[in-house]
Amino acid sequence: MNRDACFELGHIVKPHGLNGELQVIFDVDSPKDYQNLESVLLDVKGQLIPFFVESLKLTGTRILMALEDIETIEEAENYRGAKLLLPLDVLPELESDTQFYFHEIEGYTVVDQEAGTLGPVVGVYDMGPQNLLAIQHEGREVLVPIVDPLVQRIDRGSRMLYVKLPDGLLDL
């Protein structure tokens, strides 16, 4: 499978225990949506390696995962820091034209209702309770909160993200 046909679910933090279990972080809004995974892909030095999921435990903020064929702490250590990926076709359908997945909008052109074309999306930052959209605007990176009142709509066909920014936000 090609990396372009996948999205990043999260990453492996470290081994947990002696039997190859892994502590992982899911970088998604609702980790519970992924608690019944049958398999994942690990990105190890640019190579995608498929693994069957033997078990997945969500305990508070921690996620423990056991993968088939990883049976010792030494084997688990080889995957520390590896990215967890899934095929794009397992993503849940979005409910409105103002919703998007962060991985899909990189490179989209941001257009403000008043200021017009601002520039391309160069990244999305997860800042805990508030996610920020990074836009390359007039030679600098501008950060915009990703909140419903600001995001008007997304046009996937033309790769445009339409926003309505408050006065002065671009001047910060």
C-alpha cells in the first residue's frame, strides 16, 4: 500500500511490559472510533509494514496495543516512535461541508470572505483544546483557530478552504 492512500492514526510511544505490548497515542478526535481495529500499518523508516492487532485497550488517556508477531520488549523497542497508519477508506464520513480531516487540507488555498486569497495551508497544530491552522500569508506563517464560526466551507474539487476571519487576526 502507498503512503498517499493512508492517513496517520498516531504513533508508538514506547514498549509496555515485557510481552511486546505497546503504548500508543492516537492523534484523532475520538480514539474510541478505532478500538476495534483488525490491522494497522507501521511506518518504519519510510517502509509500511502491516500488522494484525491482537488487542487494544483504552484506559483513560493511555492506549495499549498488542500486535501479532511482536512478543518481547526487545521486539517492541524496534518500533518506538513508528507512525501508525490506516487506509483512507476507513475514515468515517464527514457530516457537513465545513468539516475536514487535517491531513487532507495541507496545500489547500485559504480564502477569507473580506480579505480574499490568503495563501496555502502549510500545517495544522494540535494545541490541546484548540487546533490551529497554519497559513503561509505574505511571507510569514499566520495561525488561525479552527472553530466552526470561522470555517465557512471547504471545496475539495478546487482545494479551497473558505473562512471568515475576525478583523485584525491577520495582523497578530
